Amino acid sequence: MKKEMALITENFLRYGPPDTAGYLEIGGFTGLEKALAGSPEELVRTIEASGLRGRGGAAYPTGKKMRQSAAYEGDTKYLICNADEGEPGTFKDRELLEKDPLGVLEGMVIAAHGVGATQGILYLREEYSHLLGLLEDSLAAMRQDGYLGRGILGGPLDFDITVFVGAGAYICGEGTSLIESIEGKPGRPRNKPPYTKAQGLFMKPTLVSNVETFSGITAIVRHGAEVFTGYGTPMSPGTKLISLCGNVNRPGTYEVPFGTTLEEIVMGIGEGVAGGRALKFVQIGGISGPLLPKEFLKMPLSYEAFEKEGLSIGSGAVLVVDETTDILDFLDAVAAFFKHESCGKCTPCREGNRQIMNILKRMREGVALPSDPENIQRIANTMKYASFCGLGKTAPTALLSAVRYCPEEIFTRRGL
Ligand SMILES: Cc1cc2nc3c(=O)[nH]c(=O)nc-3n(C[C@H](O)[C@H](O)[C@H](O)COP(=O)(O)O)c2cc1C
Ligand code: SF4
């Protein structure tokens, strides 16, 4: 029943970062050598053929993004690795940075070749600043060995990477807020268009991708797109890193092929609910994801299966919640998080989270108004459709999924 594998994570514990010699011994930098031996166009075609989709949450096709990015010209083009990983319950990027920083950085250099980027930035969340030394040492070792800097591996590619440590705000994981914060402004999202591919950091063309996406690029170029597409499903090729957490016996980061069912993840890899208790629901994709009751355990983890239900895999977090949790307490914690993290720029998100908390409080205290069930859904839907950015749009996802899948738990059982 266990379906763990090691493709993106193949280098874990096989070398001691930042040791580039050890990394070379296990096949490190062969992807970069292959990429540099071919044209940027060939590289983009390989990533397109792999079907890789961005692992930061929005699942935008990476090859398509690289092709669009390559089309923009300019004296400076930025490439940013988004290591903000602020989504509660998500910790797979941290593992990649800790256990295989050279694999992540190699993916950034490969991508720079594909899109013609001149400067790289790794945006590290403040809570991961203990990794700064390791990343700086890895960059220094790569520079020393000719994998970064001017004329990489004797070719025409000039590209270097610096690390920027964020100040610890969830909204700064959103691509344009992240860029604003690097520019020294408050972390608030920008209007789109213009898209960052055209006008991003300092209004220069900028590609922003997730840590796991860059690790995926390294693995795909090293082994070939056909090895990657040999795993997963036709619509969701490859593997996904899962952050398994909550009331589960074996929490951790696991790599699974797409198509693995939630049951295989929770009951197989995770060895079931902690303490032998019953499962109440799983929350997929972090705090901005839906709550799925146990009937969903047979559902495969794939973009197509989730999209068919109007759901998203998000960051790939799987939070296991057992029978002892009151769903209203859970939803209150979700709303409190978003109230705290809302940047305040737009009304639906700034006010909506507060209003949801007010109604939840009445419901939890048993003094809900007859209009509260309708109002809470109306506010949640207003946030979903009218918020300015993804934070406000996804803040009510847990609530709306609970209303959809467990109405008796929220309303009926409480006489509403
Ligand atoms: C509120 C919010 C927070 C986000 N946080 C992250 C994050 O921590 N890491 C990340 O890679 N993407 C995050 N994203 C998605 C990014 O905006 C962007 O889509 C992603 O970095 C692109 O990389 P990808 O194509 O590799 O997925 C967030 C989006 C929103 C709306
Ligand atoms: S939805 Fe609006 S208030 Fe909320 S984080 Fe985005 S811009 Fe800021």
C-alpha cells in the first residue's frame, strides 16, 4: 500500500551539502551539463514534454511559463525561486532546501539558460533563516566550481544567485507581493496584468517559480522527460511531494506518484490516524485548501480528479484531522489565521474574515441568529469571487467545503 518514491528527492542523504564533489559523484550537475549542451529552445521543449506544472499552488504549466518568459527581452531578466512556504502544514520546500540545496540551485541555473535570465534570487521565508548559511555556502561552492557566475562551464551563460530573506508574511508568498517586498515596499499584491513575466522585479521581466518546481526541472533534465512522464497519470505526470501532518501516526515529507489515493497516503504511508481514533476529515493543500470527509479517501491525488470536483491540490499538504476536533473550532482557527495575514488592501478579505469569525463565535456559543447560516455563506462567497488576490479568494475554501460536504456537522446538528 505504501507508494513512496525518490525522483525529486533522489539526492536526499546521499551527499552532504554544500559538498559539490559529493553531489557530482551521485550525478549532480549532469542535468545542467546536458541543458547547456543544447539550445534554450530544446530545454523549454523538454520541460513542456514533461508536463510539469508549478508546485507552488496554482499549478501553471512550467514549460509554458518558461516559453512565455523566454519571449521577453531586456538587459536584465530575473529568475526568482519562491521559498516563502508560508502555507501552514506545508514543509516540503524546507526539506528540499535542507537535504538537497544543490539540486534546487542547479534547477535555477538550468531554467536561467532556458529563459535567458541574468540574475537569480532565492526568496527565503524568515522562519527558514537558519538555512541561510547552508544556502550561502552552497552558492559559494558552485561559484568556485564554475556552476555560477560569468561563463558557466565555459559557455556563454552569465548567471548568479543571491538569497533574500523575507520578513515573515504569508502574503509575501504570492508572486507580486514577494516582488514588492524585495523592492523594499510593503508586501501587497499588484494588479495583473502586467504579469511578472513581462514586468516583475524593478519592472524587468521576471520568472517566479516554486522550490519543488526547480528540483523537478533538475530531475527532468537529468533523467529525460520520458522518465518523469513514466510516473503519475496522463494528465498529471510525475511525482508530488506531500507534507503529511496532523493526527497521523507517521507525519513527514513523502514523494508519491500522482494518482496515489488519499487513503494510500493517510492509511498506508502515514500508517493511519494517531491513537487509533477515527478520521474526521483531511485538509488538502494547506490552510487555504478544502476539508474532505472520509468518503474522499478513495480519491486519487491528481490535478484532473481534483479539478473535476472544483478543488485544488494546492501546495500538496495533507492535514489529518481526527474525530475529537470540533469543526467550528477548526474553521475559527482558519479564519483567525487569514484575519491576521490579510494585507488589508481590499474590503472582502479585510472585513470578511472578521465577519466570519463573529458568526462562528455565535455558532460555537449556541447563540447564532437564524440569518447566520445564510450570511456566513454569502460573506464566504463574496470573498471567494471579489477578493483582490488568492489569499482572500481561498480564505473561505475550508468553510465552503465544510458547508458543502458536512452541512449536518455545521448547521443541522446545532439546530440551524
Ligand atoms: C497568498 C498566496 C501565498 C502563496 N505562497 C506561496 C509560497 O509560499 N510558495 C510558492 O511557491 N508559491 C506561493 N504562492 C503562489 C505564487 O503566487 C506563484 O504562483 C508560485 O510561486 C509560482 O511558482 P510555480 O509556477 O512553480 O508554482 C502563493 C500564492 C498566494 C495567492
Ligand atoms: S485578498 Fe485583498 S486584503 Fe486579502 S491579502 Fe489579497 S489584496 Fe490583501
